[in-house]
Amino acid sequence: MKDTDKREVIYYSDELNDEFSVVQITPKKIDGSYAYCRDSAFERFARFFWYRVVFTPIAFAYVKLAFRHKVVGAEVLKPFADKGYFIYGNHTQDIGDAFMPNVMNFPKRNYVIVHPNNVSMPFLGRLTPFLGALPLPDDMEAARNFSAAVDRRISEGHCVVIYPEAHIWPYYTGIRPFKDDSFYYPIKAGVPAFCFTNTYQKRKRGRKPRIVTYIDGPFYPDGTLPKRQQKKELRDRIYQCMTERARLSNVEVIKYIKKDEE
């Protein structure tokens, strides 16, 4: 499969907010009318059809053919096969980051917290909710519905995937600083957190590297700390783990240079 991203150097100024996805979409507003949980008989069938019959085989084929994808450490998830949990990952692929959690976490169903862009595309935007997309809310009513949807999926024994870096930096081999906001979820739900780190490894042929994904955990909040400190402490442990794993990358497809260091 051909790579649509031919950039060799990207200049950045803000590690927290710069976005370098090749896909540009105008997001729709996610307000109180947005349906996070779709439970009619037709919608349940559509969810099964698009997720299991269509999406899952495509995900396996894509990551294997495009990246010769390999997972290391998936055994840490097995004791939680029938339990809900959160998993955090680095955000370095447009398409691959939608597919890889389904491969490394199979057969568990995954729900992914996403930017509203992901449900705003002309055709695919209608499908992504059936594939597990949970778009971030834009108002208070939507926020309540969003929180209830996350709680429900965890209580049903599913996995909620979070990309705390928020913005896509294609092929980036480090871990960018990220906020601790999303680490409130496992504390609130009382469930473990895991992390996965996609690393880029040299292949004998071709420009495109192999992706090797390392899974680590479980991580539990430190209950001896106040809730606000629990968030930061959990974030810091996961960030440190991902940073150490990221050092296992041995090829740099796109070089990232900070503008004031040019």
C-alpha cells in the first residue's frame, strides 16, 4: 500500500496543539442532540455488521500489509478480557490509529474518544459511530451524554481508547507532552489503565518502516492521593512508560524540527 504522506521534514512550534494530519475536515458541532448510544434493532445490527464483518478484517489486512504490524505484550490484557478498561496510545497515523487497537485488542470491542472531525466526513462520518467513535462534546448537555456513554461502555466490559496527545504527528518517534485531563476516566470508573506505544522499526526494503506496538500495564491510580493528584501521578507513570518504549524506534521517516531551533 502506498504512503500518501511524502513529507520528509516538518517544522513545529507547539507540541501540545500543532496538527499535521494530511486530512483537513471542517468539524460539525457535537451538541445535546448527538446520539452517543444507538440501540434500536437496526442500529445494533448495523454496529455488528460494520464493526465485525467489514471493519475488523480490513483493520487486520491494512496494518499487516502496510506496516507488517507486530504486537508485543498483548498478554497483559488477557486477564481483563471480560472487564472494562482504558488504554492510552501515541497518535502517529491517520488510518492506522483507527485500526491498530482492534488488532492488538481482538476480540474485545473498542470505543475511541475522537475529535468531531471523525464523525464529520461526508460518507465515513456516518459510519464511524458504528465503528466505536465517541466524539468530544461541544456543550454541557453533550458532555453529560458523552460521560454517560463512556461509563456505559466500560460497565459493559468494553475498552475505551484514548490518544492523549490529541493531534496527529505522522511517524513521530517520540512522545509529546500531554495533559492529564483524560486520566480522570479510569479514576472515576475504578478500572485499570493500559498504554500502547507504536514504534517504528527498519525494514530491509522500502521507505515505510515496520510498526511494532508495545502494550504495558495495568496501571492503577494511587488511592492514597487526592483525586487531582491521582490524575497527574497516573499520567506521569504512563507518560514515562511510553517515553521509554518510544526509544525502541530505530528509524525516522519524517524529521520534526522546532521552528526556533531551525
